[in-house]
Amino acid sequence: MCAAFGHRADRGRAAHDGRDYWSKCRWCGKPLIRSMTGWRAGGETESDAHRQLMDDRDRHRTDAGLD
Ligand SMILES: [Zn+2]
């Protein structure tokens, strides 16, 4: 599906990690990153950085007593 038509981002679940918008492909579940030209699959390094940023954000939320 995605190989033929490209990934389709689930915009309803897009989240900003402090640097980029991320979502997931509705069809294959691959992490997608929003670029100037549209959604594309996130690279290995970008995905790692994203996980790191999200972890940091969760930790800050907990520290701030928001959860
Ligand atoms: Zn896909």
C-alpha cells in the first residue's frame, strides 16, 4: 500500500515534540515526520531523537505535577 501510494499520516494523532510534528501512518504504523513539503517516514536517527524528546517531555510533565 505505502510503497505504491506513499504513507498517509493520521493527522488527528499528530504531536509536536519540541522540534517537529510527528504522526503515524494509518496503513503501516510507521512514524512519520512533517517536513516543509509534507509527511515522510522518519529516519532512524530522527526517530531516536524523537523518542528522547518525548521522554524528556514526559519527565518534565511529571516533575511539574501535571500528570
Ligand atoms: Zn505507511
